[in-house]
Amino acid sequence: MDEVATLSTLSTIRNYLALIIMVPALVVAVIVGAAVRGVVVGGYGRMNATSINGHIAGSYTPDDFTNPSTAHGDQFRQTIHNLVNQDVLTNVTLLAPDGTVVFSSEAATSRTRRLMGRRETAALKGKVSAVLQHNGTHSELTYWAPVQLGDPVHTVGVVIAQRAAGQVELSVRGAVLAIAAVVVFGGLFAYLLAWWLIRQAEKEIHHHQNQTEKVNQRLAVSLNSLERHSVGTLQALTQAVDAKDSYTASHSVNVADYACAIAKRVGMASEALDIERAGLLHDIGKIGVPEALLLKPSTLTPEEFRQVQEHSVMGARIIESMPFLKEAVVPVLYHHEHWDGNGYPDGLTAEEIPKGARVLAVADAFDAMTTDRPYRKAMTVDQATYQLRLGSGIQFDPECVEALLALLDDGTLSPRRHR
């Protein structure tokens, strides 16, 4: 390509640079924002569904949903009446499997029959769904959930409830805006950097006939800079997660560093960058976990622990929509699996667990043990390494444990104590 053609090409790229860089950045912001919104709203829906099922269980039996004409639920009616008066709820409806209204806070609709839509049908299959809507001057959260009663517990109907959701709206909006700002400003930085490089290339071509090679070199430097910036953007994203839990400030960065070093020691040097990114993002799913659970100083209830366990699946769902993070999805999803099969989400064992996830599990556990938590003080390094040895071959991959211990022994790694 001669100098004139090269200049023409660079000029065209510069003219459309905003579209080339900013449009994908905006698309990523929208995709990630929608994913985060869905995770947060779904989390609130599940939490509220658990609460209202407790009230239902105190007033109704499975027979009330089989034969709605016999249902009374006076205690439940009084409870809902009080919650409505306190502006906690705005409306509650209980449906039998055939759509018959067992209870409604709108008394006129009781004992009538409703068409069972997509969300009602999903609730009968055990799925909770939620929608956040803005109606004029206020926001409202509507959720559909299974009514689960009996011994053994099984789904007998559907509960549909609406509640004021100003705080939920603020939480969703804050999370979405924070992520959108990180992505958009990252794209703006990339645009300015690339624009400057192209302008420099155009000036150089006017003075040197061999500028084509130099332009290629500058573009290569640009790509490297943009990739480094992408890692920086990921770090900023994880700080939004760490900010929810003051006890885990810098936890994501520490886990990324430990995991990267372990990966290199166990022969995964070519995958170290992907594992580093997985380390930075391994807890991003905690965006959808209520802060009250993350900071609870006492033992979690089984239901609360189940909600916290969902963060690995939530995290994988958030990042799987971004192509440059595709190799980080699997380690994020499986970093809480145990060598003996007692982990989550899928109960994988030994070599079934992807190796990157096994590396991440050891790094995550070591940093967690050497960190102050609401329910305990940080362990010393000796105490933490003792626990790792105890868990080797039970919770952790023995090879990964030995790699971390060797890195600590030879001084390659030193623990980052943080509070």
C-alpha cells in the first residue's frame, strides 16, 4: 500500500473511530447492566418469596389449594392487611394450580379464576421470577413464586405479590450506573488513545516513505495498551463488589495474584492471564447477594447460605456475555467445588473440576483465611497453611496446595494482610 492509500485508510479509521470503539463499549455496558439488573431484582424476589411463604405456611394447608372453597386464612389475611397498611406490600394474590384465587388482598377478586400465564406456570414448576417497574412517581417490585407446603414440602400453588421498591430501584440503578460508567469511560480512554496514535501516524507518513512499518508497530503498541487497560477496567469493576463488604477490600486483587502464581507453578503459564481475570471477577456474583448476609456476624441459616452459594452461578452469568472473558467463566462458576465432591454448584469431584477452578479455590481460601471476617479474626500464615494441608485431597487439589506452600516457602509469594 503506497503513502496516499495508507493516509486515506487512516483518515477513514479516524473519522469512524468513535463508532468503532464507543458503540461496542455501549453495547457491553447495556448487556452487563441488564445482566446485573436481572441478578439483583431476582435476588430481591427470592428473598421476599421466602419471607411470604413463611406467613402462608402458618395459615394454609395443601387442601386449601386443592379445594379453594374451604380456605379461610384469617391469620394470613390479617398479616397481609397489616403489611399493606405499613406500606410494606401493596397487593398479594394466592392462586390454586387451576388459576382459582384462594386469597387476594383485593377482596372482590376472591374465588374467581385467572388465566395462568407464563410466570404463573413457571412458579408452579418451582421457579421464582421478579419484575421491577417504575409507575409514575414510585417503583414497584412484582414477584411470582411457588407456594410450598406439606410434608414433604411440595408446590401447591402460586403467590403473586407487589411491594414498593424504592430502595431496590436505587440499588439496581447504582450498580448499573457504576458498571456503565466503568465500561463507557474505558471506551472513551481507548478512543482518545487510538485517535492520538493515528494522528501521530498520519504526521509521520508525510516525512518518511517507510512509515507503513512504523504505523503497524504503533498499532501493536496501541493494542497492548488497550489490553492492559482492559485488565485495569476489570479491577475497577471488582472494586464495586468489594465495596459491598468492607472486610474484603482488595480481596479480588489478592486472589488474582495468588492464583496467577499458582497457575505458573503447576504448568498453566499459558493460561495465567485468564486465571488472573477469573481471580479478579470470582466474587462478582455477590452484587446480587444482600449486604446483610455478606456482613452477618452470626451463623447463616440454611436459606441464607443457599442465597450466598448462588453467587458463583450469578457471576458466571454476568461475564459469559463478554467474549474476551469467555475463558474466565468456568473457573468463576466452579471455584467452590470440592475435591471430594461436597462443593457447589454441581458437586464435581477431583479431575472433573476444571484445573483453573482448582487453582482459584486454593487462592481464594488462603486469602479468606488470612483476612478478618465479621465472624472471626484473621488466621496467621502458619494456621492458614495448616488448614490447607488438612483440606488437601478433601476440599482442595493436592497439587495446587503444594504449589502455594512452595511459593510461600521460597519467598515468591507473601501474604497480603488486609482488614
